Amino acid sequence: MSKMADKTVDEGVWTGCAVMFLQSLFPGVDLLALYKDQQGKFIIFKVIKLTLRDSAGGLGGYEILKVHDAEPFLGVEVKFVDVAACQQFLESYSSGAVRQSLSQHACRLLAVPQDFTVETQLKAGPQNLDLCLDQLTVCLQHIHLSQPERLRDDEIDHLEQQLQSQALGPAPEPPTVTQEESAIPSNCFKFQNRVFEDRMLTSADVQSFSNGVGRQWKHVGRALGKSCRALKGPAIDNLAYEYEREGLYEQAYQLLSRFIQAEGRAAKLSRLVRALEDSKLTSLAENILDMQPRE
């Protein structure tokens, strides 16, 4: 973390505000119009919430204050209450991971084609952060100086309640399991008696994996290799040799990147979680799934 970020934490509770502007580049899909529709509003909000979860390291450290009409954009005002979450979001935004996550979740929830893309702009007060993304400390400072001027909208409170009822993240209490329990939907998977929505792996997943797996990345690679031809045979050892100088993070990063490149849309979260289980790395799986400890 940057020196500026550390200093900010030392001075007390860190807060700041940024507004992300979204516009669909796909013909016939208008995010602003969809949000104005009662049914579309909930879907778009869920896309935004899932994207923030992917890019800011979980469900904490920030809150959505308002989603508003910024014709032709849809404006999303976000309050950050944790400098680490804000920094991770900025890094994801700068790398293009936020746009990728937005597109992936929109494709799935709106049932639009895979080439659906979103244009984004990021501002803190009058400052256009897209112009200084290569200066992380400057962006953090602009966000910190832009303090929220409002409490969360009642509309956002209502949408958050809807999302909680649909278990956007892991449910705080596991569902009661009976012999007559319904089959798990085809787009979901089960882990530790909880049901999670399956999805394609994101750059945030790759980062979390690479940061946490350490020397065990080879074991996970061999577990993934049971169902991925690109990781069979000498592929794992070749990766270890090729990226030995770059260290464990890069070796792990290249492993998942190769898996995603080889498997495409089939590079699902459930497959990584299963490989982590096989490698006795359940705590890392819990971290990637952002599982909250039960009370």
C-alpha cells in the first residue's frame, strides 16, 4: 500500500466518495432506461453490486449512496470507508477489470451477447480520475477530499434489502437441508452447505488466488489439470521454470490465466473452488468466495 494510504489510515477513519458513470456501447441496451424500469432497476443494481464486490475485495469497505440519471450515463455514487478497498477498486478500474466484470455480470443477468461492452468514467468531485489513473496516490487523495454530501437514498436501502433476500453473497445462516431439498440450479454450486452462484472467473479472483496460494499453486494446477488439457503433463513444471524469477505470485497468476485462456467461458468459479478443496486449501476458497464467519 502506498505511503499516502498508510498515512491516511494513521490519521483516523478514512472516507471518500467517487462517482462511476456507466453507458452501454451495445446497440439496443440502454442502462439508464433499464434502471428507470422497475424490474430492470433491480437487475442493473445487482450487476453494479456484484462488480463492486469483485473489484473492491468483497462486500465491505464501501456503500452505494445513490444511482442517478446522468444522461446519457447512469451515475453510481460510492462512499468508501476503507482505504484498502478504495485502492483495490482503483487498481481494478485502472486495469480494465471493472469494465470486464460489468460486462460479464450484465451478459449473464440481462441475457445479452458476450460482446456486450460498457463505457465507464470515474470522477471525484470535479476531478476526472480517468486522467490520472497512473498516479494512485493522487486518485486516492481526490476521492478522500470528495466527501459524501448525502446519506444513502431510500431507494438504495430497498434494493439492498432485495439483494439480501436473494443472498447476493453467502447467506449468514446455511439453509436447512432436508431429504426433499430441491436440486441445486445448473448455474450454482454447493460449498460447505452453502449454495453459490457459478460464474466465470474474474481478474479479482485471479488476484485473490495469486496473493493467497503461495507454494501450493502447483497442487491446485494439477487438480485443475484433471479436467483441463492445457494444464496436463509437464505444463505445471514448465510454468514453474518459465516464471521462476518472477516469484510465486506470478507463477500462480500465470497458472489461472492459462486456465482461463484455455477454457474460455468454461473457466468457472466452481472448478477453482473444487481444485482448492482437492488441495486442502478451503480457507483460500472461503476468502475468494468472501464467506463471512457464522455467528
